[in-house]
Amino acid sequence: MIYNDYKGLQLSALGMGAMRLPVVNGNDADINEDETQRMVDYAMAHGVNYYDTAWGYHAGNSELVMGRALKRHPRKSFYLATKFPGYDLSNMPRVKEIFQKQLEKLQVDYFDFYLIHNVCELNIDAYLREEQYGIYSHLMQMKAEGRIRHLGFSAHGSYEVIERFLERYGEGMEFCQLQVNYLDWDFQEARRKVELIRSHGLPIWVMEPLRGGRLTQLEEQHAERLARLRPHETPTGWAFRFLQSIGATMVLSGMSNMEQLQQNITTFETRQPLNDEEMKTLLAVADEMVRPGMVPCTACRYCTTHCPQELDIPTLLALYNEEKFTGGGFIAPMALMSYPEDKRPDACLGCGSCAAVCPQQIDIPGALADFAKMLQKSPF
């Protein structure tokens, strides 16, 4: 296992994420605890010393199961991370209660790493209402008391949302956990977000390194193109080597079985960053993966000046591309929950004024109508 230095700590470059633990009969709330314990024991024996869970993972059961699995090992042999669940606005007044309950569920006296969870369009205003909820001040108090060793945040929100959060709380943050992978490097502006985080002097923790498994199975032409450069590297290996190349401090992988865990640990036995040709080729593959069927909006904003509904069309089209590529994820619906109803895709009148001035000749009304239909089917 390779390690990265963080403030004098030697963190395993690969961390075990506990959002996709093995389950029984496909029931996300019913974790296969015996298998999870086997995986944790194996990870510990092979040098993984960072374990990441959260209040809401596996319907609230991830913290319980991970607490029992890690209890089998000396407390100082691992670093434990969990998060305040601000993805649910009803939790905002409950920071003291939830924090104490998390200590109990995980059977520890302190957290090595604690995160303000999922900063996004839905909750940024609530997170910033410190005088109402006191989330930041309470977590800083817990840090002062030694119950949090290192405080950071995770974010699925836009660049602008992250910027607002950092302007307010950046001084107290010690790391940031972002969705970073070679597919999202440009598609979801991960490159730009990473640059913003680093401009505040913060190291990067990576979540969704494999895009929910999407990057483990490539189309034949893409796999062959990469294999010509590194014949023995797997598609999963390429995704992890990309993250080694950009200098991520921590890469969290949600592994669902022992085979995935063993393969990932094998990859992280060595540090093999990409050279310039390999990086260029990999990002070209990413572009080819997302381009088909995507709306080619350049955010010139000509359309917004002609929209009688005053819709933020470029942002809506970017969310449409995300929802279309993912095939029904949570990022687009989550972002749109912060929009007034009269600013969402189904508010489009279909008048065509936007399309008439679009330099890319995009059928904007058609795209927004399709987006609205997709959202109606979304479980989120």
C-alpha cells in the first residue's frame, strides 16, 4: 500500500468507502455484516487505514456495521471519517444530537475526520445560516474538545456553491471531498473545482473515482485505445492512475465485494502516474464517452435574454446532460430542488425564442421538455 502525508499522518492512498457495502438480496438497508467484517479485516491486513461512512448510508445502518467491524481492531490502527447529514434539511437543527449519536453508533470517542456533508444548491443557504443552526460553530467546538481531529466538507454542488461555502467557512476547513474522475474532469467541472479548493490551500479527497462503476467497463474501442499505451492496466487501474496523477491525497472507493477490494488494493501497491500522452488520450476517451447525445451548449447565454420565463437555460442544459448521461442519478434532481417551481424545466413555454438565437442551433424547448419527462420518472 502506498501512503500520502497529511499533516504528519501517513494515510493509505486508498480509503474504504462504506456507501456500497455488500448487501443481502439486493436490499440496501440489509448489509451482509459477516462479509463486511471480512473485507475490513482484509483491508486492515493489507495497509488500508482510512474508513469513510456517513449517517445516511445504507438507510442509516452503515455506521452501525462499520462500528462493529472496526471495533475488532485497535483504535489507533485506523482513521475514521463520518459526516453531518445536511443533505436532509430537517437535520439542520439537530447537529448536537446527531453528532453524539454517531459517536455511539460507531463506538468511538472521537472522529479522526469529520465532514460537513454534501454542500450543494439544496442546502447552501441553510449551511450559511449559522446564527439559526450553529452547525459550523458546534463542529468547531467538537474539534476544540478533541472529538474531531480534522474538519472538512464534501460537495456535489456547482463551482459557485463551493465558492460561497469557502468564502464563509474556508478558514476552518482542512480538506475537501469532491466527485473527481477522468470522466468528470471537464464534464462536471471537476478540474475547475479542484483548482478552487487548492487555491484555498486544501488537499483533495476523492469520491466516485469510478463514477459508480461506470469506468470499470469501457466500450471495446476505448479499452483497446488505452491498452495500446498500457497493455497490462485495467480500466479500473486507469481511473485510479489518473487520480494519482493529479495528486489526490485520498481516494475513496465504495467496494461491494472482496474481489473489488483485492483488485483495488493491488493497484494501490504502486504509484504509476500517467505521462502526458497517456493523460491526453484518457481525457480524449472521456470526451468521446460523454459527447454522444449531449446538448452542445457553450453557455454563451444568448438564449437567456430572450426567455420570457427568465430561465437559466445554460445551467438547466448542463443538468440535463448530467441526468441523460447518468441515466437517472441524484445530482440533477438535487440541484433542481433549490429552484423555484417557475424556474424548472417544466416551466418552459416552448415558444422557441431561445432556439431562434442559439449559435449552436440547439432545440432548447425540446431538450427542456425531455428533461421534464425524465425528472417525472426520477426516484429522487
